[in-house]
Amino acid sequence: MRLHEREWDYEEAILLEQAAPEVLGFLQALPELPEGAGWLDVSLGSDFTIPPIYEKSVERLVDLLEDSPEWSRWWEAAESPRLFIILGLMKSAELREPPRLRRRHGFVEVSMSIDPQRIRRLRLPGKAGQAAEVAGDDLATCLKHVSDALSLGEIPSFPQTA
């Protein structure tokens, strides 16, 4: 009885072993985190043009959270220097994924799909207040997921955007 139809070619096995780290590195590419940045970084991914007012609202909230001693203490409990959030705003349902969190090379990475319809409506003039509210809701949803997954307790209250 023969278990294998083909015997391994040792040369192929050696090439595979040498190529595996490079392939894995490509498939699991690390996000580029700016040197000297704070503990929180948020990236937006989308299959449509994100209204600039939403992007600015997210950036403002990230700055406020990083400057907040209460939020910094909350994140210290994670025992990781950085949190990298990827918010996916995909209008195509097949591109939306369930929330995923993993620890990677000195930081925590979380990706989460959020409802793109609320963001797309922010293209109209005079939506700055609504954009701040939507961005706050989206970040709060994501940070609650992080808190639950890492057992960090209640998230602190969000700072008021001026």
C-alpha cells in the first residue's frame, strides 16, 4: 500500500521553506504607523469617496482621545503601545466583513465595517455637526468592540468636539 502518490522533491521543499516568510509578510503586511505617533491611529477604507467632513471629524476625535488622560489610562490596560483601527465603509455588501481584532508585532489591530449610508449623506453642505456625531458613533462602536474583546471595561466618555 502506497500512501503518497508523489515523493517530495527536496529542492522544492527547500524553496518553499525559503519563500514562506516572504509570502506571509506580503499577505500579512503591517500597517504603516508613523514614528512617534500616539497610541491611536485610525485608517478609513472605502469603495466610494468619503466626504472630507467625515474624515476631518474622525481626525479631530482621534486627536482628542489621544490627548485625554482618561482614554490613555483606559488603553494602558491593554498592555500594548498602539491601537490601529481600520474602519471599512463599503457600499458593496460582499466587501463588508465582521469585526476582527488581533495582536500584531507590538500593537493591536482592529478592523470593522460600518454603515456607509450615514456617511454618504454627509456630502451636503452644513453637515459638520452631524459628521462629528456620526464619527463619534462609529468610533464608539469600534472602541466598545475593542474593550469587550480585550476585557478593558467601560470605555470612557467621548470628549466634546468644539
